Amino acid sequence: MTWLAYLILLFGLSCIGVGIFRAYAIDKGMLDQPGPRSSHIAPTPRGGGVIFFFGWLLLIAVLFHYRVIGEDCLWLFSPAAVVGLMGFWEDHKGLSVATRFFIQCLCAIGTLFFLQEGGYLLQDYLPFAIPLPIAFFGIVFLMVWMVNLYNFMDGSDGMAAMQGIFIFSMGGFFLFQAQGFELAILAWGLVALLMGFLVWNWPVAQVFMGDCGSYFLGFLVSVYALVSNQYYQIPLAAWGILTSLFWFDATITLVRRMLAGQKWYEPHRSHAYQRMIQHGWGHRKVLIASMFVNAVLSVLAWICVYEPRLQVFAFAGAVIFLLCLYLMVEAAKPMFVPFYKN
């Protein structure tokens, strides 16, 4: 059986698994009710991300059994498994903010421990020297922020799943070209699983991925970025570009809410993609637009990888491109109502 056949099999199993889980979620009352943060109007089953999460863990186990990957991969991805399990528990029982934050920090520290990364990586990307402990916890903070921003951005049908497909498709391609075959296989396996989930999550979504899926994907992106940089010299800027549609919107929205004196941790619908839905675009049009945006970002990430001397310009180009789009959204649907319209 070829690798393409394996990927098709993963897609099929994921699609069937999500359908079965959807029926289970409805039976157990696991429904996401419309609220201040959501953009849907009807109760929708949540927690479907558990299928591609456990499917990916099963893929790792199978590949390890057949000696395609080594024991080091099991240790490396074990913190990501813990984050996914934490999200699974959150979907079913709920956890306090402090508990989630503590577990996320421990998992980030564990990943850096397995990579033997003490903070040197962040120092290499800063124009000035900072103490190693500060650099170390700076990386931890960025990893935890990626987990949570991915969760914040999971508020439109298909958005988080499509972003995961884009990131791990391109990331897997870069790793394959750099001889990182094991990581590329795992990345593309996750893509196949996500595509099976997207069948049910495509607008109008019949199931949401929930915290299990969004936390897992956000954390795994960080792990892949660190591993590919340390072992295969793939610039972190490339991963920054691949994830920029999410972190740019989430970060600038958070900063603006804090500057406006709002409680940043409260549910809201202030992200650019949410405001475009409110403007009348709808979930499907916003999702398709994000695909075109990611196509542009993929070209900039490709430039970053294959011409490292231009990575600063490629990264800056991505930020400027997204800033222009953000300003267009702001013009169409302002985040705050102007004072003269009150």
C-alpha cells in the first residue's frame, strides 16, 4: 500500500469517526450553545477534534510499531498529547483558567526539556542580549500564547481546521525537502485526519472541534516550529508566516481590547474574521477568503525557507499584507462604534 493510500484511509476513518462522534455528542448533550463569543445561531455538537487527536496518536503508535519513527518522537510529542487530553477533559467536565494555564506551561517546559533548549533560540532572534532564564520563559510564553490564540480563533465554521491543513501541509513539505521524512509523514497524516473532520465542519458546520482539537493543534504547531528549526534549520520566521493569519488577528485584537479597558479574557466577537461574518460575508465566504490569504502567505513562507537571507523581508511582507487586510476589515466593520454614532 502506498503512502497516498494510507492518507486516503486516514481521511476515510476520520470522516466516519467524526460522524459517529457527532451522534454520541448529541445523545450526551455536548452542544455548543450560541453565546457572546460564537458566530453560530443554533446549538451544535462540540468536541469533534477528539477524533483527529486520537487518530494522530494512533498513527504515531502504528508508525512506532513498524519502526518508521523512533522512541525520541514518542517523548517529543508526549507534552502535545497531554495538552490534547487536557482539552478533552475541558470539553467534557471543564477546568479552571489557572489549571489550564499551569498544565500548558508545564507541557511547554517539558517540550523545551526534551529538545534541550535553554533559551538560546530566542536570543538568536533578538537584536540585544537577554539572560537565558528570561529567554527560556519567553519561549514558554510564546508556546502558551499559540495554544490559546488558536483556541480564540476557533470561532467560525471550518476556520481552525482549514488553518491546520494549510500549516501542516506546507510545514510537512518543507520538512520533506529537508530530509525530515518522519515529521513530514506525521504532518501529512494529520492533514488527512483534519480533512476528514472538515467534511463535517465545512459551513454550515455540523460539529465543532472543541478545546481538545484547538489546544492540540496550537501546541503542535509550536513543537513543529521548534523541532524543524533545531534539527533541519527551517527558519522560525517561516512558521511565523504560516501561522500569521491567526496570531496577527488574535494579538492585535487582544491589544486593542486591553487598551480600550475591556476585560480581555471575556468572550467576544471582535476578531477581524468575526466582524466580517457580522458584516454579511457569512462563514463560507470568510473561509474561502482565508484560503486565498493563506495561498499568498505560503509563497512568502517558501521564500523564507529557500532564501533565508530574505526571511526578514518575507516576514515583514506578511505583516504588511495582513495589516492592509485588517484595515480593510476595520473600514467595513469597525471594532468599536465611533463616538459620533453613539
